[in-house]
Amino acid sequence: MTFRGAALSLLTIAAASLAPAGALTAGPIAAPPAAEAFRLGGLKLFTLRDARYEAANDGRTFGVDAGPAAVAALLSKSGLPTDHIDLSVDALLVIVPGHVALIDTGLGPKAHGGLIASLKAAGFVPAEVTDLLITHSHGDHIGGLLDTAGAAAFPKATVRLSAKEWAWIQTQASSAGLVAAIGPKVKTFEPGVPILPGITPVALGGHTPGHVGYEIVSNGARLLDIGDSAHSSIVSLARPEWTMGFDNDPVAGKSSRRDTLAMLAKTHELVFAPHFPFPGVGRIEASGEGYAWKAGLK
């Protein structure tokens, strides 16, 4: 979640409020730490809570081409407030042979992120994390790469991004400090090639130039971390064709979102969606003209 077309540096996350320019939002909100464990085949995973985020229903983010009234109607139908969209900000910890892998790092301590406390609740400390798998370079996914002093928050971890996303980050002047801090730790990849045992990045275009999800497979069980392919478990699923203001390329974002949701409704595989209600694990189901979220492992 961030203003269209730019990755926020850690120096500007709090001030920029992680929204399209001029958007009126409540922004990031602190949330109690939480870690929820579950199993996928032979692997152990944890959903880690980082924070909450409120996006105003102002026509700038959700349903840009539909308008606030149409968004409000969907929210009202689900018994939710109609003036804003409440999102979680969460991360996924995956324990695979020889690796403790964290997918995304949340907002960071300068923007109310509580990921480190949730990591500790799961029984780990930052120095035990070996790999940071980044879906994309928006502030609510890379904010936690650095601590409050600007040093690497996970001192022993390799930072893994798609080659296209890393190239894009380096063109953003606002990210110069981040690039300098994490550059020596970065290892890029091309989507479609496994990068850790049982974990393969999947290209999910449109949100940012190098946005990816991560397919995790163990003993025949599958889970896809969809990154920011969908933000709201209500609006993004019911109307995937609506323009999302957070997408760098709105047209490609729509296409990718529709294709990804259609595939997941067909395969019925587990999904981790970092902005859906915590713990963000469930399945996508066809529903009317769109889709619906079925939370839980069953």
C-alpha cells in the first residue's frame, strides 16, 4: 500500500502515510503482537502480525473507477463501516530445511510496525532469520528491513527480490538510504525458479514492476502468498475488475488480479494474503460475479 508509482524509503514512510498523494487516510495503526502457527505438509509456518492500516473510502484507492458510493455499498452489505477500508499488515514466516525465511517485513518501527515482537512471540529473534523474501518494495513490505538506527534489522539474512524489482528500487531517489544499507545483502532472482527448498517466486504483475508472490509446496500441500495482488478481502474479491489506486500499472494490476483469483478459486489451494484479516490464511471461492474469502485451513 503506497502512492502509485513510487517505493517509499524508510526515511519517508511515516511522513508519506503510505497512500496516493493527497489521500485522506488514518494511515498505519499499531496493533498487539501476534503469531499464529500452522502446518503445510511437512513445514511449519507462522503468520506474524505487524500493524493495521486504514484507507479512506475516498475514491483514490479502492474502486477508483467505480466511486465511493459503490465501495460503500459493498462494505455495508458485509456489515462494515463505509467511510474506510480496514486492512491488516502481516508477514509470513516459513521454516524450511536449513532456512528460517520471512516473507516481507512490514511497516517498520518508525511507522507503528510491531513485527519483531510478533517474531519473538513465535519463538525467534531477528538474528535467526536467514532469508528475507520480498514480494515488492512498498513501505509496508520493506519498512522493517531496517531498525530505528537505520541498520539491518535482520543482521544475518539474505534479502531476496526479483531482479526487476531491485532494479526499480535503485531508480527511486527516496530509496537511496535503503539501497545503501541492504545492497550488500541483496540476492536477486527471476520468477519461476525455486529459491529455497519448496519455495518458488511467481510473477504477479501490475502492482509494482517486479511484484511477485511465493508458492510454497510440501508433501503435495500448496500455499500461495499473493503479496498485494488483492488488498481487501471484501472489495478486491467482489470486484477484482475495479481499479486499485495502489497499483503502479492499474491495467496490468486488474488483469493479474482477475487471473490470480480465477486460478486460486479453481485450484482451491491455501492462500496467505498479508492485508486480509489476521491471520490472513484461507481460500478463494467463486461468488456471484466475483469471489469471496473463506478464512481458515479447511
